[in-house]
Amino acid sequence: MRTKTLIWMLSVLAAVAALLYWEQAAMLFVISTLAVSILLLVVAFADLEGRDRELNKQVNADQTPIAESAVTTGSSSHALADPRAMKREKGAA
């Protein structure tokens, strides 16, 4: 993937350099305007919200119940948040 991107970048750089060398700024302007317009159309028609919705469906479908861990077994959530409560529970046992 990186080599393909590098080849594309070098090709575009060579084309721009050639157009500038032969003083074809008008052609460079037209090509760059068309490229930016195409990029804006691709972004405008991209269904990012639909892709997000589909991704969330997959994540929600994959959720499985998590087994009770040894850390939380026998202690309450407030004891985990407050170390003093943990000491009181140990002292009471």
C-alpha cells in the first residue's frame, strides 16, 4: 500500500513539475480545479452516517456478557471507588 501511494505521489509531482517547466499554468489550473471538484463530490456523497450506523450494529451484536471477575466478587462498586470502604469491609469480615 505504501509503495503504491509513493508511486502516485511521485507521478503527480512529475506531472506538475513538467507542466510548470513547459509553462502550462493554465492546464495545471484546470486539472487542479477538476481534481478538487471531484474530491468534494466524493466527500459530499460519502455515506458516513450510514457506515457509522452499520458499524454500531455490528458492535452491539458482538457484545457478550462479561464473566464476573475475581476483583469485583464479594465487593460492591462503592467499595471499589472508596479505599476506606474496602478496609471497613475487610475489617467486618
